[in-house]
Amino acid sequence: MTQASPTTSAHTPPRLTSLSHGGGCGCKIAPGVLAKLIGQSTLPKQFFPDLLVGTETADDAAVYRINDEQAIVATTDFFMPIVDDPRDFGRIAATNALSDIYAMGGTPLMALAIVGMPINVLPHETIAAILEGGASICQEAGIPLAGGHSIDSVEPIYGLVGIGIVNPQHIKRNADAQAGDVLVLGKPLGVGIQSAALKKNLLDAAGYQAMVAATTQLNRPGAALSQLAGVHALTDVTGFGLLGHSMELARGAQLTAHLDMQALPVLPGVMELAQQGVFTGASGRNWASYGDAVQLASSITDAQRALLTDPQTSGGLLVSCTPETVDQVLDIFRSSGFAQAAVVGRMQAGAAQVHVA
């Protein structure tokens, strides 16, 4: 896809991606650094019996019980531009933020906008298009965009606070996988690689369309998946890559996650880009954070490792379920338009690691 030059004249607005040092979920603080920051926190530890999901297992959202049948799901997510089209940026950021509610098995109720914009750098029409894009996704999800907060920022930032609801009996944590479970991934991988290609003017129109289609597809199946007794754990694959989020499943359950490299669904053209050395800086930071707990088969190439650590923005749901439930899980995905949903691995007894073959 041919992109305009990052250099601008007095009458040409800058590319959104030229204003940010990173884009999408690739902006996340590396998992190893984040763990150290949280570990050094001196905040007092408090116990709240109705806080069903907090910070203990790096889960997707907080869950607070209201009564025996209702719990509130709360999350927030925001980042710098991953694409240059302002409406697409708003849509992607909003879809990504709501994904954490679906990943807990919940249903969104409403959202608040988080807006930081270089108000004297970007045309006001551009900023308005970002906001409109986010609002359009909330409308698609059937929820109000009920307010928010804005600041004048050096880099453009957009995202949402998401509030949802779930039956406490249907909460799906990322730490409850069981030995013998099968792993199913709902969306194809490669968003980070495509975003890196976009910045380098190497992403064609078909690749861009595929990236936007994947990143603006709401992870609605999470609510239906949560009601299946055979689904034990659920998360979404975002900034830490498939390896990182598989590692969270493994550590939470104290099991080994086995991934099948050949079974991974991949966005079109991504492996060719990775073979050319196109990937994000976050990919390397991810590997540095958790690579010592990953065993890769000798046949895994550098390009394949880049895909495994690739930061996904608005990525797919990763489901850990019994073998008997796999067909139901795939049916729920495919009936909702997730045509590339696939079995990608399994959970087995062993050390809290990830093995890739």
C-alpha cells in the first residue's frame, strides 16, 4: 500500500504513525520490565472478598462481584496509532479495548473514551475522525460511549475504559487451564509485522485491508464460550504475542503449553515480510522478557520466532478447553465470522513453560 511521506508541508497533515514512537499494543511495556515495576511497588496489600479477579495472574480485566448472579468487568486500554487512517485507528483501538471484557466471558455495558492528542499538530477533522471511529465500534457492540477524558498530548493516544457484566459462574480466568486441554486461537497472527511493514511503506493494499479487518472484528464469541463447561481458561492475544500469553496460561495453571508452529493461522503475506526481517522492536523485547522459559524446536526459524513474539493489537481469543469441547468452540467461532479459528496446541503436565514444535 503506497503511503504518503512522513515529511509534511504547512498544508499537509502528518501521518499519524509518524507522530508516535510505537503503535498499537506494541507500545506495551515489555513483560519483564512490567513485572519488575509491579514487584517494586510499595502499595499495601488489601483483601476484598468480592474482587474475584485482580492483579494476581495478569488477567485481562478486573472482576468485582455484585451478587451471586452479577459481577462487573472493568478494563482500560489505549495506545498510539498503528495505522495512518484516523477512523481506522479509532476503530482498532476501541475493538482492542472491548476485547478484554469478552476475554473474561463478559458482555460490554458501556465505555468511556481516553483521548490524548497533539491539538496544535493534527487537524481537528483528523481528531474528530478518530473519535468517530471509536464511537462506531461501540455502536456495533451495542453499548453507549458515555463520556471520557481528554488531554493535549505530544503523541496521539486513543482508547477506552470498558465496563461489562458477567455471571460469576461463567468467568473464565487465564489461570485455570487443565492438563489435557486443547488450545484454540480465534484470529490469525501477524498484526505487529504488518504494522512495521506499513511504517516502511512495504504493506500493500490487500495486506492493509486484512489487518484492519482482523483488528476491528469484535471478540464477541467470548460471551458464548464462557458458558461452555468444557472451556476452562480464556484470554486474548495482544502485546506480549502468542508466546507471552501462552506463558501466562502455563504459569497460571503450572502446566506446559505446547504450540504447533504449522497449525498457527497467519495473516496473508506476513511470513514473507518476516523473512525479509520486517518486525517490531516489541518482538525482541518480548523474547528478552520470557525467552528463557520457552523451548523452540531446532527447526523454528528466526522469522517464525518473530511471528510467535509478534505483538498483536486487537488479537484473537486463546481458548483452553477439553478435547470433547473443541468442535463446539470452533463452531461458535466460525458461526461468528472467525473463519481462521484453529487448534494450535495443548496443555500438558510439566514445568510452567511453552514448547513450540
